[in-house]
Amino acid sequence: MAQGEPLGIALVGAGYWGPNLIRNFNALDDCFVYWVCDKKPGRLQFIHERFPHLPLTDNFDTVLADPRVHALVLATPVSTHRDLALRALEAGKHVFVEKPLADTTQRAQEIADAGRAAKRVVAVGHIFVYNPAIVRMGELVHSGAIGKLCYAESSRVNLGPPASEVNVIWDLAVHDIAILLDVWRQKPVAVTAFGNRYLHPHLIDAAFLHIHFADGSMAQHHVSWLSPDKVRRFFVAGSQGSLHFDDMQPQAKLRHIDQGQDSRIGLSDTESKELYYKPGEIKVVALPADEPLRAECAHFLECIRTGAKPRASADEGIAVVQILEAACASIENHSARVEL
Ligand SMILES: NC(=O)c1ccc[n+]([C@@H]2O[C@H](COP(=O)([O-])OP(=O)(O)OC[C@H]3O[C@@H](n4cnc5c(N)ncnc54)[C@H](O)[C@@H]3O)[C@@H](O)[C@H]2O)c1
């Protein structure tokens, strides 16, 4: 593309999530949405009613053959990601693939390899790594603000989607694993998971994932489709304090809590004093007002222009898929520990 020319974008998949991507790319100045593609006429009609100027097609080949299109954004079900991404890369397009990158580690690796071979950007929709609270959480952890990293604990629960092709781990835990790897900046060594099918006829609909790191730090992630309450919490405990992310809070999404005081520590047998423990100072961490999805879309365009590796690249996509796969393997094997 010529210097200063807007990047040509096509969005594939206008179901539940695709319209959010369409809205954001459509609002960015330095790109032009040439196509929205979906196999279902009803979804194309829905887009037409909201964005009447956008050209629509049900034919993926039309999008691939259009030389004005530099990049494809895939918001289709995960079972389609590998094939659509490989075809896009073969056609010389950059590609943004919604999370998770693929439905197996091997297929995620194929996408990464094809991206390298084609010298094209591959980004994956790990939206939380573009969330200002998670970016700040990583910065605080690595500046030593909470001391040595001990463990993370998260909860991501809600009522499940009616017709998911993937279980709750692939639907929800993908976000928490992406956050964990982004904040921890080290690879885990093993996964143990517990899960069951309670209401869903054949998919695991509630699970607890335990992630183990070589330095002894660990994480537990609870995901469920059985909760009428929507919860989005990610807690990190350090030796000198903790960080609490609550995405359901309109304000004060990230809080930093000092280790606190405990008058029982070092008490001698002859001392007479009140015994108590209480949390330390609670600070609300100031955050920029950036919308994560907007930042994610803008970052993809910037990587295409500069050749920079995306913050959530195919490599991060593979690392997350590997853990999701290991968690399911653990559950299938009576919650045995799966080494990575
Ligand atoms: N980042 C997030 O927070 C977030 C949230 C929800 C979903 N997602 C991801 O977005 C993706 C889509 O999820 P969804 O819930 O929107 O699914 P969906 O089933 O609601 O929509 C998918 C759409 O893709 C279309 N499609 C499928 N194959 C196609 C093809 N070959 N060509 C053209 N259109 C095709 C379908 O007709 C459908 O309309 C998944 O990867 C999912 O994990 C991400």
C-alpha cells in the first residue's frame, strides 16, 4: 500500500461478536472497510441496517480476490479459524483472528508458520491484554509494587451462550489465561483442571483450572455457565500486597492493596496488647479511558504499517491454546497433572 493510504479491511463473521469489530474498524481513520462477509443472509441484513454504506458478501473468495483488501479480520467460530486464516495468508493478506487462535495447538502453530512464511502480521483477539487495567497490572507487578509474585485467582462466570460449539474453558478461560501469561511473563510448567457437564448435554459448563509455574507461583481460574450473576474478577497476590481487577465496576476497576498490619506477629508471652490484623492502604489505580477493543483494532493496523509484532501475536495465541488443550486433557484424565 502507498504511504498514507488507508489500509483495506474485510470483516468475516457478523454473528454475536463481529459487529463490535465492524463498529471499531469502521470508526478508525486510517483504514477502510471494503467488505463484511457472512454466510447467513440474516446477519448481512443486520449489518446493512446499522452500516448501510458497507458492501456485503456471503462469498469468502470475493474478499480474498479483492486487491484493495490488505487485511482480514476473522470473527467466525473457532473450528473455522485455521482454514480461513491459512487461505487469507496464502492470498497475501494480514490476518486478525478472534480468540482462541485455533481449536488445537497444532492448528494454531500452522497459522503462525504460515504467517511467518508469508511475512504477514498475525494477531489474535486476546482483548484483555489491551485493557488499560491489565496493562497497568503487569507494570505494577514487574515494578515490584506487590513484592514477589505468589498466586492469581480469577472468576469469570455468567449464563452460557445457547449454541456454543466449544466448552466453557475455550469460551471463557481463554481470556484469563491470556491475562495470566501477559502479567506473569513466564511460561507455566503444568496444568491441572477440574470440570463437569452439569446443565449442558455434552459440553463442560463449569471448570476450575490450576496453572503451575516453575518458581512455585500458581493460578486458579474458575469459569462457569451456571451463574446468573456475571462476574469478571482477577486477583493477584504478592508477598507485599495484592492487585484486584474487577471489570464489572464502572469505576475503580483496579485496586492496589498494601500487605496490611498484623499485631499478632512477633508478640512475646509477656506483652499485653490488642491483637488484630487489617488490610493496608487501598489505592484505586488511575487508568486511561481507552476502550480495549478500539486499542486492539488500532494496534493491529499499526503493526501492519510498522511491521511490529503484535502484543497478542500468533505466539501468544499458541501459548494460550496449549494451556486450554492441557486443561481439557487433564479433565478427561480424572484431573491428572498435565506437564507442558
Ligand atoms: N473478544 C471477545 O471478547 C469475544 C467475545 C465473543 C466471541 N469472540 C470470538 O469471536 C468468534 C465468533 O464468535 P461469535 O460468538 O460471534 O460466533 P457466532 O456464531 O455468533 O458468529 C459467527 C458468524 O460467522 C459466520 N461464518 C461462519 N463461517 C463462515 C465463513 N466461512 N464465511 C463467512 N461467514 C462465516 C456465521 O454465519 C456467523 O454469523 C469466536 O472466535 C469467539 O471466540 C470473542
